Amino acid sequence: LQRTGWKLLLFVLLSGWLGFFFKSSFIWIYAAGLCCLWVRLSQGRAGIVEWIKRGLWIGIPAVLSLVSIYIFFLSKGQSPASVSKGFRLTAETFSFPLAAPILSGFSMDDLFHGLLYNFGRPMFSYGVSVTIIIVLAILSLLLIFNLIRNSPNNNYKLFIIVFYLGALLFFGIAYLKQLNISYEARHFRIIGLLIVPGMIYLVSGLKRICQLLFTVACLCMAFFSFSYLIKGYWINKNVGAKGVSGISQINIDQPALNAVMKLDRENKNAIFVFIANDIGQEILHNRVINLSPVSDDLKIDMDDYRYEGFAGPLYIILPESYNGPKEKMILKSFPGYAGFNLSMLSDNYVLYSANMKR
């Protein structure tokens, strides 16, 4: 896009809607991209008036796009950015976004099974993970500085600066306010993509041995990535439980899922409670409540878990590991029910059922 006009208006309006439809966090990418577009259209123009004129061509459709997103979606209920737990400044609050180029571009967060938001068994203690992130933040700043200093393309420099600062501002504030946004490098994938051409350019000017080491590093990342993909495919195909949706369910086993689907067929006015959102896809005839998993420190906001009243048979499906304090916390979330019965759905999952009004 090199000039203003109706094509620019349509692009800005529709790209906001389409981007948000595919991923709600696209909004910060949308803002950063429009900022880059505005600078590109205004460069070489003398006077602030010319910059304002071109800014209106972008700003008006952008505001229309964002206002409609708020009216028709964000205002209808909670979103990850709508609930704050208060301000909390930690070492990782801003260092994690600062480390985004290496965490995402070199898949470091994925290779370590999540430094702060773990998927699978943590590879490091929390303190060690934070130290690694601080080191990666420093290295990322050095990398970005070199990309900006050595790149011959001004548009590339513009995009690197704006998107990096945009990610730091958006996610730094989100983490500072403790919004429901996890510390995962996948949120910064656009930063990882943006540094790729710059990295290739930098490495192309280094000695052969450095180019060889960089190639080996890329091949190692590719090997681990494809190994993870192949292993995950095998597990989903041969191990994961499958129900009416046909989707592999990793948060329940097949015997327990079969029992849940049987209960669903036998009832028409029941409520099923899960601590994993995806299992609710297998419920066709009844209602579903999804609760957040209870952490090991047992610190929860009871208002997020409490459901008053009585509304038909209640079936709560929990992992066997919840036996004890976690189980009691979940059962107390439904004060309108009495006479809970416990039955084992499988070796790993337990059913707590109640059909009596307190």
C-alpha cells in the first residue's frame, strides 16, 4: 500500500475484523502494523498536517473496526484482558517480552517445555527459569540492536522497532496488571518471524564456521520440532481418548470418557463439570461448566468457582490426583447440592454425582 484511497480504507477495516476473528490477541499486531503503515505513507512529507491527513485515512476505519469489535464481542462478557488481579511487578514482567526474539524466533521456550508456563514436566526450577529469561532478554536486546544497525532496508528496521516496542508495551502492561494472559512465547510468534530475514542477513556476512554453526542450530531446532510433532500425532492417534467429536482428548482416558458419554445419553437436564475445556465437546444433550484447574498452592478466587442454586443432576469429573483438599474445594463450589456420591470412572478419573437439593 503506497497511497491513500478507498482500497486503503477497506484494507484497514477488514483486516481488523478478519485478524480478530482468527485470534483476539491480533489487536496489538493490528495497532503495530497500522503504525508502520502510517509512517510509510507519511515519510518524506513535510509538516505535521500532512502526517495527520494520512493518519485519518488509517485512523477512521481502524476506530470503526475496533468499536464494532467491542460492541459485538468484547462487551458481551469476559475476555483474557478484561479481568485484572491487581498490579504486580516481578523480574519476568518485562524481561519475558524483551526476550521474545530468542524465546520465539529460536523456539527456546518450546525446547525447554515452557520456562514459566510449563507443558509437561518443568526442566528448571522457577528461579533458574527467571534467570534464563533475564539473560535471553539481554541477548535479545543485543540482537535487535544489531538487526537495526546493520539492515540495509529501512522498512525492515521500521517493522522491527515498532513491533518489538509494541509487544513490550502490550504484554508488559498485561503481565503487570496480571491479566489472564500466559507467559508463553507463542504470543510473540510474529516477533520470531520478523527476525528471520534479519538473522539470515547477519549470518550471511559472518565467517564460514559461524554460518555452519547457525545451520546446525537450525537443523537441531527442526529435528526437535518435527520429533515433537510426530510424537504428538502418534499419541493423538493411538493413545488419546476419542468421543463423539472425533478429537483426541488428552485430559481424560477412554474408559472415563465412555462413561461420561453414556451419562450424557441417559440424561437431558444434567450439568457436567470439567476442569479441562475441551472435554465439553463430547457432551451433546446436557449443559457444561468448565472450571479452571486448581493449582498446588490451593490459591483460587472462590467467586470464579462458586455456582449457587440447584439445576438438575450434577456430574463432576475430576482426576484422581484431586483427592483431598482440591476435591473439597470443587464440591464446595456447588452449595445448592447435597449427598454427593463418589464412583471411579477409571483408575485415573473420579465421578462426583449429586441429585439432591440442599
